[in-house]
Amino acid sequence: MQTIGELLRHWRHRRQLSQLDLSIAADVSARHVSLIETGKSRPSAEMILRLADQLDVPLRDRNRLLVAAGFAPRYAERALDGDAMAAAREAIQRVIEAHEPYPAVVFDRRWNLVMTNRAVDPFLAAVDPELLRPPMNLVRLALHPRGFAPLIANLADVRSMFRTRIRRQLGAAPDPELTTLYEDLLAAGPDEASHPLESEIMIPMIIGLDGRELRLFSTITTFGTPLDITLDEVAIESYYPADPETAAYFRSA
């Protein structure tokens, strides 16, 4: 197991901050940061969380920092379908149901689908049942030849969007399973030309369904200031019509 000093140094380097940068942001001395990283000073739990907050460390990894320093984990990871999460689950349900007749999906940090609204059902009907076995992965569903891929007219754009977002996600916080997903589905081959997107403000997606060409963009919603790991890692992606024809299709459906 890595020491608290090694873990803090890892996150500081990942955020490309010097000890002085971190000390100024956290309102502590640079010498104290140095002593913690070299193991010459044992930080309090409050100090660890203060530094972790400035380093934007995910809640899951904040627990690891605390354990490495000999403290109990601070953040729980409750199942979304448990009683303790009833209010959060109801809030998510309200959001995705209110978004109908347009599609909305809820996924975790590894892009596994947690919930969907009814507008997603027609898209899932075109997918190989093998891909619908839990955990259903949004990236795999979108890019697999037996998933949505045959329906997506601008598949290169969508692949590039996923590549950009997951690469950025891995840059912020490493995850072995997400790395495997990236390597399996998104790593560019030697003959594949790069297809960069200029912006993630709108996700371009053109889907052929029921003889129509549907144009969609999306927004992503997350919980503000969560104190639970599950809520910290869950996201809602809501899709919107990009033209009147697409809007009319969903309203009629």
C-alpha cells in the first residue's frame, strides 16, 4: 500500500501543481506539504481532506488517502436502489421522466447504464440482446456493430467524442476497468486517422430510425457537492432534438 505522502504527491503531479501551488491553494505552508509527502509529518484527517479538495480528488480516492494515513473512510458508497438513496433516486427519476418524450440515460463512472427513460426503449429494441445483459455499457452499446453503431450515420464523430471524454476522465482519475474499455473500443488503430472534435458543448449524433434521420445533441447533469461515492460518480445524459423534424418524431412517438 502506498503511503499518504506518496498518494498526495501522485495527485499533485497529476494536477500539475508544485508544492508551493498546493500550499497557497490550501492555505498551509509549503514546508508542511513537503513534510507530509516525505513522511516526516502525519497529517490530520481534516488536513488530508483540505488538500484533497484543492487537488479535486474524487470521493472514492479521498477514502484511500484517509485509509493510507490510518483514518477510517469518510464517504459511504450506498446502492442507488437502497432506502438511504430514495430521495436521490426519486430526483433522478423525476429528471429523466420530465425529459420525455426525448431520451435520457443515467450512467456510472464506467459508463454502465443505471436508469433510462421510456424514450430510450425504441433504440434498445434494435440492439443484440447479448449487449443488454447487465451491466449494460453505454459506450459499448453505442459503438458495437450489434448495438447502435449501424444506426449512427456519423459514427466517427461519436467515437471521437467518447474518446475525448474518456481520455479526459482517465486523466482526472485513473481507473483500470475504464482503461480496458478505452483500449477495447476507443484506442485508435495505426491506420485510423484522428478525428478531433472542436468542442463538447454539443455532442453531434445522427441516428437513422424508422426511416427517419434523427439529429440529437446532449447535456450532462451531475449532483452538486455530493457526499456519497455513488452520487459523486453518477451522471444523467439528456438528449435533445437538433432540428424540428427530430422534435416532431419524438413528440409523435
